[in-house]
Amino acid sequence: MEQVNSSAKVAAVYGSVVDAQFASGARLPEVGSMLKVCSSLGEEIGLQVVEHRGNNTCRCVALGFTYGVGRNMPVGIHEKGVVVPRNIDLLYGRVLNALAVPIDHKAGLDLSDPVAIKNLTSNHRAEINLDETTAPQLIYTGIKMIDLLFPLVKGSKSGLLGGAACGKTILILEIIHNIISYQSGTCIFAGVGERIREGNELYHEFSRADLLKRSILIFGQMNESPGMRFEAAHTAVALAEHVQSQRRDVLFFMDNVFRFVQAGCELATLLGRIPSEGGYQSTLTSEISQLHEKIRSEKNASITAIEAVYVPADDLTDPAVVAIFSHMDSLIVLSRSLVQRGLYPAIDPLQSSANSLTPAIVGRRHFDVAQEVLRHFRRYDELERIVSIIGKEELSPEEKIIFDRAKKLQNFLSQPFFTAEVYTGRPGAYVSLEDTVSGCEKIISGELDKIDESRLYTIGKLEI
């Protein structure tokens, strides 16, 4: 990035917040601009302008740690923002931070011909042409529960919601593995605010499955400053837009968008802003909107987003989770009770929803089977409470049939994962939509009424 000399200096440092004071009469950089200061440790630290204060001072958020930054240190202005090589293929297999700087200890990127993906003087702005719409096109994941009840559509946004240890990360890894292995597209993965261990495991899992050759990883992990975690999500979206501008379809994955909200909350606290009633920042809705409104389809290319959403204390009414809801086309809710029963993926079909499950998109046969499966699950949920009190013997013959078939459907829609082979010792399975629909039809029609339900547990396609 090109540095421009200025007469600015550090006026104060408050943890991750830095005040940069300019000479009297000097023109202040715009909000969103990038400044840089060199610490006494020899490290360059990015400073993003967030407020104009009195006395010709800019209040900035540090994109890094401010160790070694002191008063009166010179501050430089950077004009280009975040840049990457014009040849995007050079980024495949690389791990970047929020400033698009490699952190994988490999050879540095060749920036002899750079292109700015995020000009910080106009950060978070998107020009959307609403006339460029395309016909819905399904993306198959090979995961029975998702393909049947919550089909993914190219250009859509889907959320995987669940509390701690409900399987969000392993499910998103399986979706990445199956889509990249069996379909085309560039994968951009944004690791926002998660543990370093998870980022390390993700990288080695991508390497083991030979997925790095079509993937770009951007991390702002738990050990980094809130500014880096917050901007990592925006940088990943900006990079996805850049790839899309080259008429390439993009598969955008984020783990975890709730940590993006938390980083914004930390920044608001550091800046002394008054929180809302729920304890989150007052700008919660606008921050989530600015991130998601740039994820959209165009005539020649699309961005398909799948985002993990941590649900604090399994409370789906949490203000941050509710604010994310409105931007999602599909909501896939993971259930802790299903995890305890060993049913993976632990998706609760009654709490989840998908706009794409319509006859116009998936076809009449698929739609009818999906609705019948959901009817069995709803009836099972009612009967399960009765059975837990008075026993299954008190059900009517018709209710017993529905109860047993629903349990068979639950077991059949569970599945062994490729990315969990090292934990379970069972080989993963990719199941086509036709095999999923036909298997459910056989269970619903009664062809498998005499088969023990345990034979359907965590299998691939139905071969009975």
C-alpha cells in the first residue's frame, strides 16, 4: 500500500482505540480511511478512522495490537486500502488476515500488479443492480436432510444456527467438502472470531481433502484485536465481490457471523457508545445489513453464502440472532436434543425453514415427499410426549405406524460425514437427491415397516 507523508501524530492510545491528531488547518481523512503507525517494536499497525473529534483529531480503531505505540509517533495515510494480486489464482490455497496479508508462512504474494478490493475511503458501500436476476438453480450438497428439506439455491444466503457443541463447524465443513468436490466454483472461507485450533484444523482438513486448490481462507481469530475480527468479515465479502466481478461463481462460507457481531459490540464499547437495551451495540442492525447487502447474485455470476450462527444459551430470541434472521433465505437450526440422541446432522426440521422448498424450484414430486416427511415429524413430536407419559402401547394402530415411520425417517436422514471419518471410523457418504427422495418414499409408503429402524441409522443411500 502506498504511504503518503502527513503531519499527523499519535495523540492518545486507549487499548485498541488510537487518537491521531493532524496539524491545525489540515484536511482530515474521511471516516473509513486507513492510517498506519510504526510501533517501537518495528511493526506497522493499521488504524481505521471511525470518528472525527475536536482539535483536528481522528479517533481510530487499531487493526492489530497497539503494543509499542506511544504519543507523538508519526502517523501515515494510506490511499489504496486493501489490495490483492490482479491474478486471483495466486490466492488459491493461501491464508490471509483482514488486511489480505498472508499469515500461512509461505512465500509472500506478488503485488507487482495489485488491485484494490476494499478502498477504505468508501468502505462497506455496494452498488446493486436489481434488474440482473437469474432463474433459481439448485446446489446439491449430498447431505440428505439439507437436499430434501432445505435445498440450497445458487445466490442464496443460508444460516446454520445452533448453540455450543451442536455441530455447526463440522456441518459447514461437510458442505464445503461436498460442494467443492462435486461442483464448480471458488470457495472463500471467512473464519471470524473462532478458536485458533479450529482454524488450524480447518486448514489441514482442506489440505487432506485436496480442497485448497480452489479455496481462499481469511481469518480474524479469537486471539486478534476486535478491529481485525470485525474487518475480516468485510474483507472476505469484498474479495468475494472481486472474484464475482470476474464472472466466477463464489461459494462464501463464514464461521461465525455471531462473532462478527461480538467484535462490533467490543468496538462500540471501546469507543464509549451507549449500548441498546439488549446489551448489544446500537448499530447492530445496520452493521449486519452492510455486510449482507453486498452478498447478491448478478447476471453472469453469483455469491452463495452459508454462515454458521452461534446461538448463545440456545436462545433463538437473542437480539443478535434475530437481527441475522432477516437476511437469510434458509434457516437450518441444530438441536441439542438430537445431538444427545446421536442423530447427525442434528437438524431440527420443525424449527428450520427454507424459502426454496416450493414446487416451482424443486419440482412437484420432491415437494410432496418433503411435505409428507415434515407431516410425519410434526406428528411424531406430538406423539413422543404422549409416549413418554403413558407408553407406546396406548397409541392407536394408525398412530403407532406414523410414530415408527417417523423414527425410521429420522434415522435414514442421519448420515456419516467425510469430514468426521477420523472421529467415527466410518466412511463418509454422498447421497444424490434421487436416492434421498426414493428412500423417503419407501419409508412413507410402508415398504420398510417390517425393517428394524436401527438398520437405517447413519447409512448413505437406501440399499435394503
